[in-house]
Amino acid sequence: MGLFSSIQNAPRAKQLAWIAIIFGLLLLFLFLFGGKYGFVNMYRLSDERTALERTLDSLAAEQESIKRDIKKLETDRSEIERIAREKYGMAKKGEKVYKFSAPADTVRK
């Protein structure tokens, strides 16, 4: 009887092994691709977070630069004068403002 039962259980053991393998592969597939907590989605979100952190750092540096410029404009009259001269072409009484245009391309192609 022992020999007969082991022969009958052999195909059942193979079936259980295949079921376990398929179940394991299914779990692996779900782990990698399943839903918002899948490995692939988490990896994509990690990359997105890194990019957003870089953008945040860049914007924080730009904000600090703008704050320094504001402080400089509030306290330094020579900075205001420099901007008025360079950006708006202003001059003090008696000064002349010269404006130079870019040279025209005289060679015809």
C-alpha cells in the first residue's frame, strides 16, 4: 500500500509545485508592476521627486538672489543709478548718452 500511495501522490506533488511556482511568479509580477505601490511606479516617483527637489533648490537659490538684489536697491543709491543708466539710458544733467547699434552686415550672401 505504501508504494501505491507514493506513486499516486507523485503527480499531485508536481501539480502543487507548479501551482506554487505560478503563484510566486504572480506575486513577483504584482510586486513589480502592481498599482501605486509597485516597484516600477515607486522608482518613477523617486526620479520625479529627485527632479522636483533639484527644481526646488534652484528656485530657492534664485529667491535668495532676488532678495539680495532687493536689499541692494533699498540701501545702495549707486545701484539704482547704475540700473537707471544701463537699462533706461538715463543721464545726469550735462552728460551725453551715446547709443551704439550693432554693425549692419554689409556682405551679401
